[in-house]
Amino acid sequence: MPDMNALPKTLTEAAATVLDTPHEKVALTFLYSRLWRDGGLSDIGTPQLRERPARPEKPQLLSPGKMPKRKASGSLENRTALLHALAHIELNAIDLAWDIIARFPQHFSQKAFYDDWVQVADDEARHFESLENRLKSWDSHYGALPAHDGLWQAAQETSDDPMARLALVPMLLEARGLDVTPTTVEKIRHSQDHETADLLHQIFLDEISHVAIGTKWFKYLASERKIDPISTWQDLVKQRFKGDLKPPFNDEARQKAGMEADFYQNFEKAR
């Protein structure tokens, strides 16, 4: 367990501390994000590269193809499995937000970049804590079920280039969450679990802002490199993403995030 009183001297050192911590990611994220906002932490620092973040002993990590299939019912068992999977995504998302800070400071001099990603990390920690508390209310907990390692594989695939990281993580994987979450919320609401539905709806609203942050900085780098953002995004996805990009798309949510339909609507024809 890290010494909560031994404060980091730079933001990248803070990011590395969270990445290296298996059990206190949420508490440290809340502490460091507050320090950054209040000015108690102001220096950016130098790159801090990590191959993998530290993780708790549980859950057992499986390849996506070996994960147990969830049933489509609205049973408590199914909702528990769903929230466990979402909590795992949010834990990964905490690490991903800190990793983009730790890995790529040489590419961004603007304080706004770090403000954005510290806020994302703080949001993801709050999401994880809310999901964990809901699981505990059902006599479960994070780590009770296996989880897959696909999100961090995407991080490893994009460890060399911030444009690739932004293209695959917020603009592809998180954007897919904007497509599927409203349907999930309605199914849970149909089962009369309004507390869980409200929680997932709030996470959905926050994720629009996260996709917006990723899209904003992707477009910034495209402008800096004097390249077309849409064709570059499509090329990066084709080169580095092994899955498919298929409809339905939540055009309204993506538009709110600044991700125009030209990025993805005719993507299959461009492959």
C-alpha cells in the first residue's frame, strides 16, 4: 500500500503511482486529482512508462473468447455479472487516463490537456466506486467473477503514439459504449431496477464528455501534424484494431462528443 502522506512532486509521478498501485487506485486518484485542481501539484514531469498497471489478485483475467456468456435476462445474477464487467472496464479506464498523462507529456504543453485527463481519471474512479457499492448491496464485490484483458491490450497496441491511443480508446472503445449503453439502461429499467438504471445513465452522460475529450485532442494532434483527422482515424483503426466497427451507432451522443458521422458511418467501405 502506498504511503498516502508521501505526495508526488510531479503529475507524471502521481500517474505512475496510481499505475503501480493494485488496491488504492480510487483513493489515490481522488487525492491526486484534488491536488491538481487546487494547485498543490503543478509540475507536469517527464514520461513514466509502464508495460502493465498493477492489479489486485482478483478477478481472474481471461481472454475475451473464454469469458462466460451472460444471459439476456434481467435477473439479479445477470445484472451482477454486467456490473462486474462494467466495474472492470472502469478500473481499466482509471489506469488508461493516468497512462496517457504519464506516457505522452512530451506531446502536450497545454495545462488544459492535463486538466481534461485528470478529470477523466476522477470520473472513472467515481464510476468504479459507485459500481462496487452497488455490487456490495447485492452481496457481491469486484473480483468475485472473472474479467477479460482486452482493454489493456488496446493500450499496449497504442503505447507508441498518442494519436493511436486517442483513436482506439476514447474514439473507438469508449464511443462503442455510447452506442450500447442506452439499450442496456432501458432493459434494466424494464426489470424495475431504477437505481442501477440511473447509475448507468449517469455514467453514459459522463462518457460523452470523455469521448469529447479524446476527440478534441485527436483533432488537435491532426492539426499539429497537418493531416486529415478523419482519414487518419480510419487508417489507425484499420492498422491497430482487430475487431469490426459495425452499426448501430448512437449518432446523437457521438455528435455531442464532436465525433462527426464521417469518421465511422462509411467505415466498412473504406476498409
